[in-house]
Amino acid sequence: MSSSVFLLPKAASTGPAPSPRRGSTQSPPAAKAALPAQPPAQTERRTYLRLPAVLDQTGLNSSTLYRYKKLGLFPRPHQLGPRTVGWLQSEIDEWLASREAA
């Protein structure tokens, strides 16, 4: 049984750069360029699992999984496309950990 895994980068939230105030004592933007460059931040990857992989990891069958989802006992899938859903690997791992603790 092969499992499908989708990896999507987490969206980085970057806002517009603040503009310097009139009459401020800030150095011009060219002075900032003289500072050593910071390495690019690591982007957190989100791993989405398709239904066969979720069933394989949890040991549930599809009817039980969807019954748990309907009762709010299992993470809801995320819409990946018009006819495609997937579950976040981290949410499945948390659910499994909570089941082990119970």
C-alpha cells in the first residue's frame, strides 16, 4: 500500500516596511545594507497525508475515521484542491499521542 504525502511551505507573514518619520534621526536605508546579511529563516513545512496514509498510521478503517470526525473525536481534513483533502501530519501525531495517554 503506497501512501501519498504532500509538503507545502508555511506561509510567511511579512508586512510592509515602516517608513521613516520626517525629521527623525534614523540612518538612511543604505546604512542598513552595510550590516552583515542574516541567513534566511527556515520555513516550517506542513506535511499533509491522504486518506490511505492516515488509515495506515492510525490503524482505523475509513468508516470509523469518518464517524470519529463527525463526532469531533478526530482532526478534520484540510481542503487541498477542489476534490482533494488531506490531514496534517502534526494533527494526526497529536491525536495518536492523546490516544496513547488515555
